[in-house]
Amino acid sequence: MEELKLGFNSNDIPTTLVNNTSPNDACTSFYFRQDGEYYLLWVEHQNVEYRESDDLPRYAISCAINEGDDENPEIYSDTSKNDIFRSDDVKDLIAYFHS
């Protein structure tokens, strides 16, 4: 299996992304805060054949909840809400963060 490439550099995105990937996750995830709310950025493999499902977009942002506290965050996807962003194009992802 080829190595996952994020498709962007950290300086492309004007917010701090914190790695939230656990060993059980099928794809890489990062959490970030925006306007006091938590969100998860999911990054699927650049090669569709290595994704958990071929209908998943390369990039998705979902609402998240912190079941911990600010000092020891435990960030999980808020499954009661739909994704707020989905795209296969990194340019769309970067534009989302700059909007």
C-alpha cells in the first residue's frame, strides 16, 4: 500500500490542526476549533482503492464534540449531524478554510 499523502501543507490552512487519528481509524483525522466549536477533518487516501469505501470523498469536515475538557480533549464526531464539507479537491478544502 502506498503511503498516505495529505495533499496540503499545514501553512495552506489558517487554523491549527491536531492529529486525532486512532489506530482503529480507517483514515486520518484532525480536529480543530472554529468560533468555539470543535470540528473533525477526515482525510481519505489519495488512491480510491485504499479507501474504506469508494464513495467517500477525499476530504470531509464534520461537527465534533469534546467529551473531555480543554486541557485533555477527547474529540469525537457528532454523528447526529451531517458533514458540513465534502470534496475530492484539495483546492476546495483550502478555499473552505479561507472563506
